[in-house]
Amino acid sequence: MKTVEVTASKNYRVVIGNALLPHLGDFLSQVCKAQKIAIVSDSNVWPLFGKTVTDALAGYETVSFVFPAGEESKNGATYLRLLNFLAENKLTGSDCLVALGGGVVGDLTGFAAATYRRGIAYVQVPTTVLAAVDSSVGGKTAIDLDSGKNLAGAFHQPSLVLCDLDTLNTLPKDIFRDGCAEIIKYGVLYDEGLFAHLEEKGLAFDRKQVISRCVELKRDVVARDEFDRGERQKLNLGHTLGHGIEACSHYEISHGSAVAAGMAMVSRLAQKLGICSASCALRIEQVLKAFGLPTNSQFSAKELYQCALSDKKRSGATVNLILPEKIGFCRIAPTDITKMEAYIEMGR
Ligand code: GLY
């Protein structure tokens, strides 16, 4: 078992290991005084782990809220249903939510926890690679609006993140691969050694070591810039175009695949702008391919540009693009939106 301590507006532990779910109640009792716990999950994850988690919380009164799996559920309607469910079940300000699932479950539950009674505690129990290395850590919570992804949200740190690696064994191959885009992202951003391990091992990477390393890297970023005013924006490597690809596909293309394509595109752009070498851009493209992830998009630069315009990372007339300089270091490049269409074309 590995523990990573996160230092932010609220300090908490990320516990990573095997066979952790049956011990959730013990971990939870160390961080909150809840009497009642609402377990929030989706229709894919609940049948797999709902009973284990409910049994693990036998010392508490538990209620469960299960919604249809998929990004299309991460909306205002599900969010309001969840808030009403919490109120009907009389959860108080000292009670707690448990987010059992991937990024959609974690983001939605976190946003409900941030706003129900002006904020109650919640625990993240990530069951996908993407949630384990990225969305469960750092306190970003959100739902999507009709105009774009994650447009309504709040910063609200969890009280605990419990990452049971055994839950990853049940993931469909494409969902597992999808999360690996975020792991590759950490290598490109911060750690050439991690990147080289991924190049060497491919999908057979050391799960405990790699996931722990990504969480440590995220912990460091969150400690330096919890509220996303500077360096944390680097975690959006590949995301501006990635969110555009997701939106253009009406969310048929998954987050990780879209981010992978976005990462390859900004790497080619960085190469053409003379910011990174051809071998750097090629290594990024090759490792994405080795993981079975896409490295380009079928949408035109014009279509992607239109979607990028509604991205929340846009600030006035500029968008902060994250561009690799070398494996292990990227720069934040404020980019005039009038240049975006041409830049996207350069990256295709
Ligand atoms: N997922 C990016 C961040 O947490 O900042």
C-alpha cells in the first residue's frame, strides 16, 4: 500500500493498493464523523462493487444513488436529482458522500458535495485509470452544460481518495487504454523516466508504481497552484483540442482518446513552431500509438476551432495552449484565438 499526502486548502491522503475496498469504512472513520453516507455510483460500476462498498460501510447508515453510466449523465438534471435525493434522505452537513466510479461519478459527486448545504465531505473511490491518476485528486468538481464540458463547477477537495488497484482489473480494454492518455500526459509534462517506462512496457506498465507516481506529480502541482491560476493549467496538455474533439463528436469520442489526439496535435504544432524537436513529437506520437490511442482527428481545423472557442480555458481573446519543449517539460503559451484555426491545421 502506498500513501500520498496532498497539501491543499484541505489536507488529505490518497491511498493506493490492492484489496482496499473492504476497508473503506476504517479509512473513512479516520477522516470524518458521518453517521449517514450516500454512495454515488453509475450503472456500470455499482453492480461490480456496490455490495463490497456497502458492506465495508456497515457501521454507517448508507443510501445509494445510481445513475446511468456515461458523460451524458454529467448534467444539471442528474445533479439536481442527486441534491434532492440527499435532502430527501436528510443528510446533514456532517454526513459524507462516497463517489464510487470513474471521472463522471467523481466530478458529479464532488460538485454535489461542494454545494449541498454549502459543502459537505466526500470521499473519492476511483475505479478507472483516468479517475485514479487525475480527476479524483485535486478537488476539481463539475458538471457539463449544453455549451460545453465542465462549465459549471467548484473547487472542493475530498477528505480521502481510496484507489483500489483491483478495481482496474474489471475495466474494458478500451476504458483502461483511455485512462492511459492521462498517464502519458504526466510523463510528457514532468517525468522523462516515467515516459521511458511507458515506452518500454506499453500497456504492461507497473500499475502501482506508475499510478502512485502520477498522483505524486499531481499532488505537487496542486500544492503549488490549487486554484488553477498558473502552473496547474499545464495539466490541460492536449485538453483544449481534446475537449473540442469530444464536443464535435457529441461525446461519442471518449475523453482519453480525445486528449491523446489533442496531445499528438499540439506536439506536432510545437515541432513546427520550433519549440520541440522532431524526435520529441515522434516519441509522443509513437507511445500514444503503442497504447492503441489515436493521434489525429477526423474533424476539420474549422470545426475544432469553433468548439475550442467555447472552452472554459479561454480567457478573453487568448487560449493557453500547453506545448511540449521536451519530454518532461512543457510551456504555457498564451495564444491569440485568431491564430487558433491555423495552429490546429498545423498540428493535424
Ligand atoms: N484535470 C486537470 C486538473 O485537475 O487540473
